Amino acid sequence: MTTNTTQPMTALEQIDSRPLTGNQKSLISLAVVGNISEFFDMFLIGFAVNVLLKDPSWHLRGDEAGIILAMSGLGTVIGAIAWGRLADSMGRKRAFFWCTLLFTVFTIASVFTPNDGWILLAVLRVLIGVGVGGLNIVSIPYVQEFVPAKQRGLLAGLTAVFIPLGLFLGSVASGLTGSNWRLLIALGGIPIFLLVWLRFVPESPRFLQSKGRTAEAKKALAWALEMPVDQVGSLPEVTKAKSASYALIFSKYRKSLIIVALGSFCFIFGSSVIQSWGQSILGAAYKFDAPTVANLFMLVSLGDLLGRLSSAWLADKIGRKKVMLIFGLVGAGGLLISAGSTMLAGTSSNAGWIFFVGILIAMTFGDGAFGVLNPFGAEQFPNEVRSTGLGLGYGIGASAKIFGPWVLGMMFGAKVTPDIIPPAFLFFAVLLIIGGITYQFAKETKGASLESI
């Protein structure tokens, strides 16, 4: 007679062995919609600035526009660093709530900026960026800590995959609102309704367990698995972890921090310039009209979407490191095409089309790498410091969102002209190559459990 000695599954084995439930899909969808919404808001300012540069009542210069766009980046840096640590102390859910509230409230406040009030608009963009930068960082571990290890790259990557839909929706909104920039920005306040959805999603079980709240962690897992609490398996033992602090990151996880910070900086620099300045370059430098620019950026957003979806899917097939290298190199090739646009066709409309083809390739691959970039960055740190480490590393790297738009604005000066394009985009291409190489020094985490990292 054979005795059945099969051990009962642990809670994490239950997560790994079962198909995704409706509740897990709800959490993933919340994170996806949240990231689409926040970047819809961020991309709107690029279209609004394109309108304001042509608005005679604003007298907006190219360098002033660069400061407005750079201030969004400054807020993102502050938000990523601050909210990364706060998410490890107050929880993923509460951090998600406050980030969403921040960026929507200050977006609505921007609608009331007076004419020629570019300084006030820049200040408000900092505050909006604080919410946006935080939500992007918080949502990744929130999803990672609820889903199976074998699908973690793809499912966490989905939080970033659909971000280009924000750019697509921004393009559509720009086409519909025309020169009414106040109405355009007001649409960025719609995501405040995400807070209602958030009420039906629990806190991360891994965060709860790290704080000694084991019963609540089991309830969160029961919600995710859609089963009674008493059927949830045992939780892994958690050793007493040191408090997540920046000092701990610098002392114990310095290599991971450097890789995430430098890699993020290199990948963000060129894409942030395209996202913020691309519309104005096509409109002011290459003389494309506003509807054409809006339509072209719909294509850019779709290319970016396909790129992010591909990188997230490939991350679980060929590994994170290979994806980062391939996408970095191909994206750099697109930036080189844009750099050569004026050399190949002067200032004619053909130069504008060559420039567009280049940024389409760059965004499909260089920005498309973001389908895995932040999830991979988060996996370089263990559970107890994951949000803090990712937030600090990405926050430092996101300083490229300040320097990129600001440097290009200073290069343009009073007027946006095509002669600045070659040196600027050549530099962006070099950075993207460096970024792809940087991630080759990271730990490959394909298929690894979060507890083993």
C-alpha cells in the first residue's frame, strides 16, 4: 500500500501553479490604466507647449519652453526617489493613492495659469511630476508581488507596456482640442476616478508580511487566489530585515544602484526629448501643421506600444539582459537617422520625414525597452528594499528628463531650428548604446523567484 506523502503547497507555490484570477487581472489592469493616465497627463504638456510657442499672447521662447518641459522631469526625479522609499514604509496601496491624487489635482490647477505665466506653469509641472514619478515606481512592485514568477517579467512589464497609449490619447486630444490648450490640460484630471477602483484592491501581501501583518497578508493572497483564507498555504519565513534606507542601498546594493541609475539615465535621455520636444521640432523646425504632428505622434505611440509589448514578452523568453542590449542598439540606429536628417535633405520637408522615421524607430526600440527596464531594475533589489532601491536608482536616472529637454531648449535659444538636430541626436544615440551595455552587468533574473533575489 502506497502512502501519499505529498506536501501541501505553500501560498507562493499556489500563486505560481494557478492561472491568473480575475482579481489578479484587476490589479494588473489598475496599474496599467494608472500608468497610461499619468503619462497621458505628462505628454499633454508637450502638445500644449507646441500650441503656446505659436500663441502671440504668450510670447514663449524656446529656452522658456525648455524649462517648462524640464520641470516635469525634475518632479519625476523627486517623486521616484521619495515615493520609492515611502512605498516600502507606508505600503504600495497608500503610495499609489497619494501619487494619483497629487498629479491630478495639480494638473487641474494648471488650467488656470494666466497668459505669459510660464514660471507658474513650470512650478506646477514639478508638482505634477512628483505624483507621476512616484506612481510609475510604486505600481511595478505592487504587481510583481501578486503574480507568478514565471510570468513576472511580462505581467510587471505590462504596467509600462501600455504607457504609449497615453501619448496616443494625448495626440487624439490635441487633434480634438486644437489651439485650446486649457481644455487639453484639463483632460489630464480625469484619472482621479482611479481612486475609486483602488478601494477594491488590497495591500501587497509581501509588504504586509514584511511588517509582521501575517493575517492581513493571507487575506490579500486569498483575494488574489480567489479562495477562502483557510485554504491559503503557508507563507515563507521572513527574517527581520533592516529598515529600508538610502544608506542601506548605498552600502549593500551599490552595484545594483549604479546599474539602474546609469542605465535608466541613458535610455531616458533621448526618449524624454522626443516625448517633450518632438512635437515642437516637427511643427516649428520642419513646419508640419498641428493636425499632421498629432497624427504622426499617434504612429509614434503605436510603435512605442509594440516595442514595449515585445520587450516585456521577450524578457521571459531570451532574458532581460539580451533584450536591453538589442533594443538599445536598434534604438540608437533610429536616433542616428534623425541626426542625419538635415545633412541628407537640408531644411526641406523631406528632412522632416527622415527625422520622423528616425524617432519612430528610436521610440519603438529605445523607449520600447521600458517594457522591461523598470521591472528588471526592481528585480535587482530584494523584497524589503525593492521600491526604495528602484525609486532611488530610477530617480537618479530620471534626471535625464530634466537635462534632456533643458539642454535642447538652451541649444535652440529663442527659435526652434533644424541646425541643432545633428549634434544633439548623435549624442542621444551614444547614450543609448552605453545604456544597453550597462545592463549587461546586471543580475539576470529570468524565471527567478522574488525571494531568491
